[in-house]
Amino acid sequence: MLCRLMGVNRRGFDDDLWRQDRDPDPEHEEKLEWFNDLDETSGNTYGSRRMPKALRAV
């Protein structure tokens, strides 16, 4: 009933609850920071092919 009121499907709601219970992974957070920095410096022009190559070069 809560999912219907919020307008979300149950799977998405359950996934969100599961993610909130986990401790943050410092390695994952660092990779996200690299990704966001690279995306910003590239002017948001790197796509799915160039981004992984650039991240491997870091």
C-alpha cells in the first residue's frame, strides 16, 4: 500500500531500503569521486567508451 501511495514499484522500494542499511564502501565512494571529477573536467562529453578508458588511465 505504501508503494502505491508513493507511486513506486515494490522492487525499487525494497532496493532503496536495502541500500540504506549497508555501510558505505570507501573504495566505491572514491571511485565515484574520480568519476564525477573526470566527468566535470571533460565538460560532460565522455561517453560509455571514453569514460572507462580515462578511468583506467588514472
